Amino acid sequence: MAKYKRILLKLSGESLMGSQQYGIDQQRLSDYAEEIADIVKGGTQVGIVIGGGNIFRGLSGAAKGFDRVKGDQMGMLATVINSLALNSALNNAGVKSKVLTAIRMEPIGEYYSKDKAVELLSKGEVVIISAGTSNPYFTTDTASALRGIEIEADVMLKGTRVDGIYSADPEKDPDATRFETISFDEIYAKGLKIMDLTATTLCKENDLPILVFNMDQKGNLKRVMKGESLGTIVHN
């Protein structure tokens, strides 16, 4: 039995680059699709939000002279590109999936609504929710928190390149220690930046736990679903 019945999986756009400097690494995309397909076939309902940093990041664009609103809108479109790529890879892996967009852009994707997302999840289809919240100044972490709450997920899984939350940057501080569990209040008190404050607060106020784990280690997603002690759980 899977530990969680319904999850919201947050993937970073940068992770899709693999060893590349830009864009989508086909092998990494295929690996992710196989991992997700594995847990879907085991009965888990999966909603996904992907970032767009491998293609364009609004904040970086603003630093280079782009209008912030326009930059964030470009970033939203980048998430749609990544979502379509994952949709195709999941279909190739034998799993039905659908891209929903927070901005109307039929026929690229159907316009997002909670009812539509829950209906698809209940049928065993993977729902990939793209275009962020549709608003500038909100990150895809915030979009993940919002969508996770809306679809009534049991947990938000934040797939990263590190194996959890540390007391300091483990690449810079050899004495950094990993937390197995940590409360939202401790996150605030220690000034740990696992996500932006808006996303963290949304999860805290709506009692949506977050599990931060290394998605790039093959097999980790299935291990999480089996309930193995992996990564760091953030809770109230």
C-alpha cells in the first residue's frame, strides 16, 4: 500500500536540464516519466507542477531589463513547454495524463479548474498543472502549494537535487546536518529557505505537509511512496 493516496509533485525546471546548460534533457525527462508511471500504476493519484527555470526565469529576466510582469509571463509559458514535454513522456510510458493551464490557451491545454483536476485524478490520470497561478510575482512553489491544497493532496512532494533540508548549505558547510522532520515554525525561526514565504505560509495555514527529497536519485519517488525515511518532512 502506498503511504499517500493523492500527491502534488513539484519538479524544478532546472532539474529537467540534466547535464545540459539549457532546455530539456531527454534521458532525464524519460527517467522522471518512468518513476511517475511506476507509482501511478501502484494506485497513487498524481498532480504535478513544473517550474520553467530551464527555459526562462522571470526574476532573472527582470534583472536583465525585462519588465517584471512580462518576465513572469514568459516564465509561465516556459512551464507550459515543460508540462507538454512531460505529458508526452508519460504517454510514452503508458500513463494517461493531461495538461491543464492556469491561462486559457486551448487547444494546447484545457483551462484549469479544481473540479476538472479532481475528476481526472479520480480516473487515474496524471494532471500536470501549468502556467503557475496565472499571476505575476508568484513562484511555481506558490502555485504548487495552491494546487496541492485545491486538489486536497495528502502531501506536497518537492523533488530537488538535494536529499532534504539542512541546517546550512551542505556544499559550503561540512558541519551542516540534515533534518528528518522540521516544523513550519522552525523553518521561519531558522530562516531556512525551502520555498518562498508565500508558498510556505499557504502550506502551514492549510496543514499541507511538504516532503523535500532528491528526485534525481532513481527509485527515490517509489521509496517515498512506500513510506521509507527519505528526505525531510515539514509539518505543523
